[in-house]
Amino acid sequence: MKTQMRNLTLLLLLLLGSHLISVLSWKKDEFRTCHQTPFCKKARTRKPGFSSLVADDVRISDGELAAKLLPKQNPDQDEAQVKPLILSLSVYEDGIVRLKIDEDPKLDPPKKRFEVPDVILPEFDQKKLWLQRFSKETNDGESSVVYLSDGFEAVLRHEPFEVYVREKGGKRVVSLNSHGLFDFEQLKEKQEGDDWEERFRGHTDSRPFGPQSISFDVSFYDSDFVYGIPEHASSFALKPTRGPGVEESEPYRLFNLDVFEYIHDSPFGLYGSIPFMISHGKTRGTSGFFWLNAAEMQIDVLGSGWDAESGISLPSSQSRIDTFWMSEAGIVDTFFFVGPGPKDVVRQYTSVTGRPAMPQLFATAYHQCRWNYRDEEDVENVDSKFDEHDIPYDVLWLDIEHTDGKRYFTWDRVLFPHPEEMQRKLAAKGRHMVTIVDPHIKRDDSYFLHKEASQKGYYVKDATGKDYDGWCWPGSSSYPDILNPEIRSWWADKFSLENYVGSTPSLYIWNDMNEPSVFNGPEVTMPRDALHQGSVEHREVHNAYGYYFHMATSDGLVKRGDGKDRPFVLSRAFFAGSQRHGAIWTGDNTAEWEQLRVSVPMILTLGLTGMSFSGADVGGFFGNPEPELLVRWYQIGAFYPFFRAHAHHDTKRREPWLFGERNTELIRDAIHMRYMLLPYFYTLFREANTSGIPVARPLWMEFPSDEATFSNDEAFMVGNSLLVQGIYTERAKHTSVYLPGKESWYDVRTGAVYKGGVTHKLEVSEDSVPAFQRAGTIIPRKDRFRRSSTQMVNDPYTLVIALNSSQKAEGELYIDDGKSFAFEQGAYIHRRYIFSDGKLTSSNLAPAAQGRAQFSTECVIERIILLGHSARPRSALIKPEDKNTEVELGPLLMKPRLGSGLVTIRKPNVPVAGDWSIKLL
């Protein structure tokens, strides 16, 4: 989370020597490169055609295509590689192929290889299509072909072994081992003279089971760019890491690490890992590939011409992007997604790993955080200053200093003597509090949590079987073995109001340092030979440790509320499936313009890989932002799915009112923009919850055939209706904004109209970043500003209708109680608004309510604004009431008053939940 506190630095340095330097500053040599990582270094030396495996004994078994992979005689192959591998290929609804390859358990390997549990949804298995038969082809060597879905087939080529998905009888979509780079190091018994140990910067990894890496190539056909595999501070479209003319020779690393002041434009792995890659191209569309594996992974994107001397011939009629995937351990458990559209692939992937959780309404609003708000007086002062300056906020956060000596679930009773009363004062204004709970548990025999975990044997063990002891914020610490479901349940119970003394129902949780971070560990994390339940080595589960911790914490908040209260948990570490458990953020960024810029591709990548509820620390965690940078960050941060300002304790205080009256006004306007758009954001979070489609989207997700959008990561869509362009340079006077599509766009502040399909050079204003509403859309707003989102619940709505060239538009609005799980039983309102032929119609999108829970609201629509209306109507007729209402020319925004002269239906006061129509006269 942070660099060490000053009062601990000297002590830690004395105790830990050079091991601590890695958390004091970003130093490249503190972390392993591919060359220093034996499995990666070795895999990269292999040439195309290396693999000699042949598929044999191909058959249908348990509704799957099964085979054995046997080595063909090859003098260069390791002689120990003689045991056959077991292959199974299964197909699922909606065009999903699952390919698994593992050692044969009947041949008694030294141990069972680890398969990542509790990531794949249990209900996903119910979507399996049980194969009854397969057909054979012999036109390019022998192949077995199975039906996948209408228009698609999965193919297992026997010799050389290759798996690919293709359009029926035709073009390829995604393939594995087309270049013969597949390798699977099987476990073996240690022989005399074997040296399996690995050493790095004074740390020794005993590697008791020896080398067990897996690598293979994956090709995406008719692809212009590939995206995904977070987390890296890099461009949205992934750049080649190997090949002619490629300067950066490091692969994209997936290994969850506590990285202090990470640098931008780097393939270096950060806090989370999702081994899911998406390909997109104009010709074919979108496809995806996911490898369920929690061990360290390194992935090369291979530049054009990398295989020029391979002699392997692939379909020349199709352009493609080749990638090379390497992992230290695990099994092959991979998923192919055929798309063909970008939203299809995201929907397919989240049908496997889960849809994003539906957040509470307050969590989608603005969060105020700092390491640390000092005491109850500081909290009260900050809270009152927001009111004094007419700035809404919903959540105040407390970092590690609120605890008693870094013992989580406790309070420093000198600084926070009345925590319940403090939380109740915030709750009286509709506000909430978040406290931090990290996985390192202080080794102190008087600390109830350590005492209980130690007695129950609930800690991760070191390689000798003793409780692992590492150094983190409290000093000597141990870590719960959260892989174990029993221990997750124990951890979840700690969040009850009875166990977490001083907590109230309005308190929610922040999981930091859960990579896990270990200050004196190799690469600032846990040793790879540490042991989890069932003799699982930490190397096998590392990237999912934070995922299980996030899961257990989220489950704890659900338990606390008797299953009625939606949890809110922010996590720094993440893995595939983390979207089911809460929000994440991009970690310890810096107050620099380049870090503001890279936040956008980072958030877009997270959304594309399921993590819709994500954001970056507004203002930068480290350093002191100049007022202009801070304002620009608020202006774009107001459109992040997760909107939180945060700062390191060594930085100057930077609450919104500390930079002069004009900057306070600009920050207030940015935060007001977010609160005004909360109904739209909440509707988008529900869309993500039901489909996986992210809140913040790349332009090409909405305009998939527009090549000008494919590598644009300075602008992004919020839903299908808003386009936001950041300002990423100091004292910018102009910026270029590409507005895709054939229809017009409207400035969200002034209503000014701009042509689509054109790059516009715009004058830059300090008032806002450029943001536009797409013609043909309807956006719901709430225009009355309160202290918090909770206090806006009963306020009326405004609809902003942006008409297209046909004078049509449509949009949606989703409303529920904002906090409980009753929406899962049907207690919600979901409306569709369509404007056509001069008439606005409201219709119901929610399913029939017989026997379902009900949700009702008295809210009405008090203003309807039309952008681009070609006539000047005088009045409007509301049906079924047969009531006339006035039409006038009004502003687009009330505060500040902007965009005058727009056709406005004032006070129609139609029920937001009702069926009605309004006809312009």
C-alpha cells in the first residue's frame, strides 16, 4: 500500500537490511526479469516446432472429446518426458470451448497438480453440451472435429497436436500450439545430484517438486490488436514484446506484487492478475482466450515476422497475432471464446467467472480517503468542511493508523475513543465509513486474532511446516491460509458487529496489501515454497491469494447483515472472478500527468476483463499534485466507475477546498457532475451485473468496425451514451477529440453539436474535460445537489434526450432500494424510454411481477430536455392523463447555468415507474 512510516524506517532497515529496499522505491533490479526466472528464460529459447506431442486414442468420454498426448520420437526432447498427458475438450452454450491438459493420475505423479478452485461458477457446468460424436478430417493430417455452436466448430489436430476454433468449415478464430511451442514439465522424483533450488537476491526457493512449468503459443486470427491480461501500467492495445524491431524485450508479467511508485508504459506486473486476452479486428470482430492458472505467468505478444525462419505454414489468407504464454506451475485449463462481437466475448467470459456484483448506490458516488485521517476531530472537521463548501460525498475512509498498533478489527482508543458515535454522525447525513483490514496478522500473543489463528493452525506454513513469519506494517506477521474454505468462513465471522467491536452497519471494508505483501520476502511477497492446505505450494496459488481474501471479507459483510445487505469491499489484489466480490483500484500511483493518462487504459483493461468496478486514486497517491493536475484528475475521475481521492501520509493535505476558491469551484463542479449522473451510472452497474458489459468501455466496444478507435486509449465511453476525453498535459490550450460514428454528438455541458466520424480540434477550458452525449440516446439525471447520494433518493429525475438525424432516441433507467439483495427477487424498476415521431414513451422492461418482490417509488420526472430538436413546440400532451404541460427554452445544466435555449418540458411530473407518453404539440 505504502512506503514505510518514518518512525519505523530505521528499525526496519536495521532488522531487515537490503530486503526492505524494494518497498522504499521503485528499483527494477529488486524484481525478477524473465532472464532471472528460469521457467521464462528456458521457454523463450524454444523455437517453433519444438513440441513433438501427438494426439492419440481420441474418443468421446463423459460428453467430452478425450485424447492422450504422447511424444513423438525426438532426439532433442527430454527423455523423462515419456508419460502421456491427458487431454479433454468440452464445449458449452454460447460458443465456449474448454481445453484441459494434465498429468495422468493413474501413473502416480509425485503430487496432484493444483487446479484453482472457486473461480468458475458452479452453474457453468450446467451449460455443458454433452458431445455424442465427432467427425474426422484428413485434408491437413488427421483431425477430429466437434460441433461448438451455430456457425462454429472446435478442431483437434492429431499430428502435430493443435487445437483451434473455426467458423464452420472455414476461417480460424483462435488456435493453440499452431507453432509447436507447447511444453509441459511433468513432476518427477528428485534424484541424487538434482539441484532444483532457485536463488534471487539472498532468497532461496527450495522447489521441492522441481520444475513444473507449462508454455504454449496462442494465435488470434483476423486480429488487428490484442488487449487484456491486467494488471500493467501500459497502453490499452498491447504492444509486441518480441520480434523484429521490438525494443522492450520483457514479456507481460502476471505476478501479484506490492509495487511502490510503479512506472507507466511498462509490461511489469502489478497488484492483480487476470490471464484473459481479447483480440479485436475489423474483418472478423472479437475473440478471447482465458487460462485459469494462479501461478506466475509471463506472456509475450509476438511482433510480425517473429517466426520468419520457422518453416511452419499457417493460413496465409488470414492476418493474425501470435502470443506465447508461460507459467511456472498448474495445469492447462483454458477457455476459447468465439465472440463475434466485443460485448459477446465479455458476456461469454463472465458467464464462466461470474458477473460483477451489484454495488450499493452509495459506493458508486464519491469517496474521500487519506493515509490517514488523524482522529475523530479530524474526521468531524473534514466532514463538516464538505458541507460548508457545498461538496457532496458519501464515504470517509480510515487507513492503518486508526487501529491499535496495526491490529486489525481494533481502534486506537486515544485517537478514536467513540467509533460507533463517529459512524452514526456520518450515517445521519446518509454517509458511510470504510476501514482497512489487511491480511497480515500481528504476531502478538495478547492479540485475540493471532491467538485464535495460531491455536487453530490457520496460518500459511513455511517450507518446514511452521507458521510462516514475515514482516509487514505491524512488524512480525503471519497470514491466514485463506485458500481453505473453513478458514475463509472463520475470517468472515470476524466482521460481525459482535466480533468487530466499534463497528456499525454503516461501516464497510478495504483490503489492502493482499498480494500478499511481505516486506522482507522475495520480491516483497511470500516465498513460493510456503505451504497452504493440502500441501499446495504458494507458487501455485499466489495470484489468487488476494482473490480469496477479498471473497472471505465480502462474505463476512453479507453474513453481518444476515444476507440482506450488499457488501462493499475494495481490494488491491485481484484475480479472475474478483468482480463478484467488490471493487478494485489501480494501486499506488503518483501525482504525475503521465499517471493520470495511464489510468484510463488501466481502467479500460480491467473493465474488459470483468472488473467493471474500478478506479485510480484521484490526484495520485504519492507526491503533491499541482492544482491544475488535481483539478484535471477530478474532472476525469468523476467518470471512473470507482471514484475515490486518496493520498500518502507524507503528502500535503489536499481536500477539495485547500487550493483556492476557483479550484474549489472546479472540483465541486466535477463532483457535482458525478452526482448528477448517478442514475445513469447505477443503470450501467446493473447492466454490468446482468451481462458483464463494463461501465467504462473502449470506443471500439460501441463502434467495433471503426479502425480509428482500436488503439485510442485517451478517450472512453461511459455506457453507450457518453464519450469522455481526458486532458493529460499541463496548460493545454487545445485538444483533439475523435467522435466516432455517423451520428452527431452533443457537449454534455452546453449542448453544442459536433459531427460524428471526425476528429475535432477543440479549445480546452479549465471548467471541464470534453464530454459528449451520443445522438440517439437518453440519459437519466438528478439535478438537485444534496450532501450524499442517500439524501437524493426521493429527488425527481431529469431526462436528457439527444436526438439523432431521424429525430429519434432511446435509453434506460434502473432503480432499486440501493442497498439490499431484494432486486434479485424482482424488487426493482427498469424502464425503457423511446423518443420517436415527436413522442416520448415510457415502457416497462422488468419481468412480470407475479409472486415476485416489489419495489415502488414516488419519484417523478420533473424535466425533459431535448437536444437537436428541429421544431419549436409550444406544449406537450401527457397520456393517459390527457394533461397539457408547458414547453419552454431552458438550460442544459442548472448549476452552473449552461447551454441555454434548449427545448425543455418543464414539470411533466410523470411517475418514473409508470407507463405514459408525452407528445410534443
